[in-house]
Amino acid sequence: MSVEFHGFCDGRFAPLKDAFGANFEEDLELGASLCVTLHGETVVDLWAGWADVAQTRPWEKDTIVAVASTTKIAVTLSLLMLIDRGRIDLDAPIGAYWPQFAQGGKARVTVRDLFTHQAGAPGFTPGVDASILLDWEAATTRIATERHWFDGERRVMYHGITYGLIGGELIRRVDGRMPARFFREEVADRIGLAFYLGMAEVPRPALVAEVTPLAQPGAPPEGLVARYVGSFLGVSGFHPSPWTTLNPSINGVVNARAIAGLCAIFAGGGAFGGTRYLSSSLVDEAWRRQGGGKCPLLGWLPMGLGFGLNGPDFQYPSDDGYGWGGAGGSIGWMDTRLGYSLGYAPNNRFGGSRLDKRVARLNEGVRRALSELGS
């Protein structure tokens, strides 16, 4: 479809704007926003398309949308802030802060294991109704009792649903505030980011874009993947919608400007907008390889502290790029060495950013722009 861009794009990032436009021209988009910062300055802030499936509501500057697992960037930052303050030790057992979590063979699982998706509790066996995610106490109590899926062996398996429950309960146990409140007060409100952990946090629900149904893979899952999917989807379907729950693994409602702003903290070595959120040394640790391996869900997954790094199944626009994304196509990318961050938030949802043609095209657009900047 033809597209009318709104916002602005620094001429140095014209290849990225062209890539964004090509996705609309090939009818891969319904509506979306795209934002890039470079050395703390916004150089791309674009939005286009429609905020509803019927195409009656134009996507506006302040439109926000559910972004699934891109939400995890907020949980990762919050945990790292508490580590930086000396409240949490990276190599301490999670059970040192949350004794109940040590059940079921998880006594030796560390905070670092959570960041690298090796905490051994990626789902629920037997499966539970997704409505449990409306009750924080019930959900965290249930994951605390989960038996280690690999009998204590450290193995990589994406904690897609449970990362935010475990990390969020760590935040609550150490700080006293719920993760959504901690993030809002310590980060989002200070920067002025429209990055909300759940619909209950959204001050103007009319700004929220409608999303298309998430495409599901055709082949039935097997083995560990079937066990993971059966944590929820095998029970009753994922109702309520993830963004209405309390689970900060998946409940983010944001725009690209907010994602890029959050990632700009890391791109800036821990500081953004004149405020320091993390020490530069911890940021450097966050984008160094901490672990990884072949995940049954995501393929080869080299991990920093809560962020994916360049690998055979995950490609970033620069060699030292890192970040995370969500089912449906949203992404947050950054590079501390080069000083850029990127956020992308669409409402036409595909199965995942790794296999999304739109994301691959944006990746190439950034790569070309960075190449020209360096020439």
C-alpha cells in the first residue's frame, strides 16, 4: 500500500527510511513506528499507517501498541539497576532473595542464569490457565514450586513467559515495589517514555493500537517445545491478552520512541538525557557474552545479561549490536561502541522477529546507514 510518512529522518539514515517504506509498499505493515537515537540524539522518528484493522484510525505520533517480549528490556534494565546499587548479586542464588524459589532442584539457580535463560523454569508443568497472570501472588507462587526442567543442569531454554515473573519477583523482594511501579518511577517517568508494563499503567487507552492475530506455526510442536507451549496454550488458549496481565515478560504497551529511548541508556554507556541509570562497567558486562547455546525454541542463542548477541540465528546491524524483540515483530537494538539505539513497534503481527522479513529489511537499512557514516 502507498504510505504517508510522518515525523522526520536524518538524511544519514535514508536507507532505513527506504526500508521502512518498502515494508508498507509490500503490504507487510498495517501501522508502525520507528525510532533511532545516535549518541543520545533522536535522528529518526517515523510513524505511518493505521492503528486499527478496519483502517479508520490513522497511526498518530503518540500511538502505542502491545510489543510482547520486547517488554523484557524493561525488566532487564530494572534488575541491572538493583545490581548496580549493590542490592542484588549477579552470582547469588535467586533463592537468597526469594527462598521459595529454591524448591524443586532450583537451589543453585543464580541471577546470572536468569539473564541467560538457564534458570530451568521456562514454563509450567502441568499447564495452567493463563488467567493466573492476572494474580501476581498466584503466578509467582506457582513458578517458585516448578521443578527444574533439566534436573539442575544449566541448559539454555527461552523463559518467554516466566522471565518477567522471576525477575519481577526479585525486584519486588529486594525493593518492595512491584516491577511496573519500580520501572515507572525509576525510569519511564524520569525520561518521559511511553513505555507501560500492562494496560493498567496506560493513562490514555484510546492511544493503544489494535493488533492483528498473531500468526501461529503450522506444524504441531514436539518435545520440550510442546511442553513449553502446553504451559498455557495447550490448556485454554492465551486469554486474557498478554498486555492486560501483570506479567512483565510480555505485557508492554509502547511506541518505537520509548523502545529506542530505553535502549539509548545502554547505547550511551548507562546514561541518557543527562541522567545516569547504570555504571558503564555494568553496561559493558551486559553486552559481553555470558552464556548461550542451542535453545529448542529460538535456535542458537548467545546471551549477554538479558540481551541476545550476534549469532547464526540472530543478526544485528553491527558486530557489537545487541538487544531483544517480541512475537509480532517489535524490536529494540543498540550498540554501546557505536552509540546507536533503535526501536520498532508494528501492529501487523508475524510469528517472531527472527523470521520477519520486515525486520531483516530494517536490519539491512541500519547496516547501510552505519556503513555510510563510517566512510
